[in-house]
Amino acid sequence: MVFKKDFLWGGATAANQFEGAWNVDGKGPSCSDMCTGGSHTVSKRITRKIEENTFYPSHEAIDFYHRYKEDIALFAQMGFKVFRFSIAWSRIFPTGMESTPNEAGLKFYENVIDECLKYNIEPLITISHYEVPFGITKKYNGWASREVIDLYMNYCKAIFNRYKGKVKYWLTFNEINSATMPMGGYLSQGILNEGTTDFMTQVDIPNLRFQGLHHQFLASAKAVKLAHEIDSNYQVGCMQIYATMYPYTCNPDDMVKTQRDSRVMNYFCGDVQVRGEYPTYMNRYFKENNIDVKIEDGDLEILKEGCVDFYTFSYYMSICVSSDPEKENTSGNILGGVKNPYLKASDWGWQIDPKGLRYTLNEIYDRYQIPMMIVENGLGAYDKKEADKSVNDDYRIEYLKEHIEQMKEAVEDGVDLIGYTPWGCIDLVSASTGEMAKRYGFIYVDKYDDGSGDLSRSKKKSFYWYKQVIESNGENLDNIETVLA
């Protein structure tokens, strides 16, 4: 066996993309609840008030809120050892500013956790996954304000105490480094600058984003320390987008640009959260981009005292970096780049690079030397449901198989990899475009971009394949025909 005996196989989701029930049982609106539907070619809009006769995908999503028992039972059938999900902050504190938590929200997640534990599924909970309470956006402009740190800590205290003894693994912020890019301002930090209407083309004030990151770093460090004080068994991790970058040519200009871009995108946030200090290379970046992050007395000590216990990241693709602005670009997860002539791409233009995952695992582990999980990976694709409700998603099986093979190689290389949770283990709403058409799941959900569908669940071919993978602890990756014959 290449993988450890207790390797954590599972799947990943986010509340705002699959939970629905956006205003049920006391839940307040989150930033994602204010986003309309969109597509690969048309940006979703951010509205400051809920508009009549407008489709908001997160409002119902796939209705996990009312179907969690059915869905967790399906995960258990696949053999999940871990289930990554997020808590909607505004389900616990509707505006984010209440002094006491909403009991109905706390009880819902307690029920979800208990349902997981019933099947011996380890909960892996993201505390904040692209769902800042919209009340915090309206009053404070999201994480741009230092006051949000205390609001977040009030939230952490409520959930750490409530779920003590039932949860081991926590992640402080989802893809925290998305805020190094303009799109991450609203997506990750709830910053809504005057004039912003389109999600993809936000009015951007870089200084606010990087100040917001500083506040999130402090909140993350304080959360780590608080978690350890409340329950010594708690393990708290960071979560990053890893945008693997290759120089397009051996031109030294391409090499230097690749290093510079990768430091800001891939390493800056990890360096702060794992090492507990700002890396020196950011001094020049801040200076050249007129960014002045206000760091108060005691902040650096807080960062040092709150280093994370493990490192997690999302990996979907790689890009090339060129110093030539004329090179053809491709799309990607938050960050696009120059097209790699050696790689194929998904329906959404995301380049498929399994070997890049091995390279990435080694790069991260060489840098930090702490346990790692891949908590997002997968293929967004157009799936066709047949008359008998089957979905023959061989393309997804092939994608995941090739990535797991490279995970094995990385483990053989010496990487301490402890878990793997493919993204969207059940079909859900796309965070960037608001689509249902971009499906990742092992489970097909009858829900469509216009909001129609009966929300029924059906197993894709990949469901049976992934069950086989988990049963064999990653040893049997062969495509599966006999089960469906």
C-alpha cells in the first residue's frame, strides 16, 4: 500500500454552493446569496438588494439543508472516510454581528456532524468558505475592517465549543490567497466597492484586499490558538488555491516572472499561516504596488503564535507564465495564464495536468514539512443523464485516476499526504459562474441553470469507480465496467 492505512478519502463541498435554505430557520444573507446566476461567458451580478424575478442560484442550490441524511448516506455508500463541508457563518450569526448564536443553525450542523459520525465519516469543516455575512459587508465593507476579526472570533468560539469532541479537523478560510487577485475581494473578503456590479469585473482597491488579508491572517492565527485551548485534539489547517506555474520558455525573463507571480499567488499566504511571519519578498511587491498594510503592535506576535497544524490546497490545473504579453491565454481557477501546448483542457478551458500535482505536492512539502491534504480536485464537465438516469462520465474517471496516480508518486517521493477530497462530490453550484451545468460530482443532481429540476439524486459511473478506489485504499484505479453491466 502506498497510502497510509488511515488515509482520509472523501469529498468536498461548500454551504453556499449546495446547502440552499438561504433564509430558513433564522439564517441571514451571505455575500454569495446576493449573486445572480451567470455562465462561462456572462458574469453573474452582485446585487445590493434581492431583486424580484431574478434567479439567485445559492437560494435553493441542491437543497442539502433538507436532504443531508440522503446525501451523507450516499457518501457512506462510496466509503467516505472524511467529508469536507463548510458552516455558513450567517446561519450561526445572521448579520455576523449578534452577540449570541442562532440555535437553529448550531443544531443543523450538529445534526450533519452526527450523521457523518454515524457512518464513521470524519467531518472536515471550513469555517469561512466564500460566505461572509452580507451584514458585515454593508456595515464594515467586509474584511477591510479590523473589527471583523472579533466578529469572526465570536463565531469560532461558538462552533468550537458546540462541536467539541465531535470534530477534529478545521480550516480557517477557504482559498485565502484568492484575495491576492481582484475577484477575491468580494468572493473571499466580502469587500464591495462602490460601482461594482459584475462579479468578474469588480471595482478593485488593492490596498483594501491586502489589508483584509492581514486581518484574516490575524483571525486565522487567533482561531488556531483558541481551538487548541478549547480542545487539545483540534487540528487547524490553512487552505490555499495552488496555481501551478511553469515558465513558458527558458527565457530568464519568463523564469523571473514565474517566480515573482508564484510567490505572491502561491506562497505569500501559506508563508504567513505556516511560518507565522510575512515573507521578505512581499516588501518589494507592496512598495511597487503602493500597498500600505497597517500592522499594529502585537500583530506579528499573534501570527507567530497561531501557525497552522496542517496545509491543504485546491489543485485543478497548471498554467504557463510568459513575459510576452502577446501569448495566447487560457482560463482557470481565479487566475488564468498562458496556454500550455503540451496539455489538453476541460470544457471550461482549464488545462489538465496530473503530473503537475506531483510537482506541486513536492514543492509545497519541501517548503513547509507539515502534513498535507488535497481538499479540492476534479473535473467540471457537461454531464449527460441517460433515460435510465445513468451518467457515463469516463472522462471524470480518467481525470481522477491520473491525478491519484501522481499522488502516489508524490508519496513515494516522501510527501506526507494524509487526505484527498475531490471537489463537488455531489453536483453543486459553481462559485465563479453560478452554473449548475459545470458538474463535478459522483452524484448527479437534477437541477439546471434556469432553476428547474426535481433535485433527485442519481449515481454516476464515477460513483462506483470511486467506491472501488476507497475500498482498495487507492490501489485499484481501473475503470469499472462490471458493476454497470
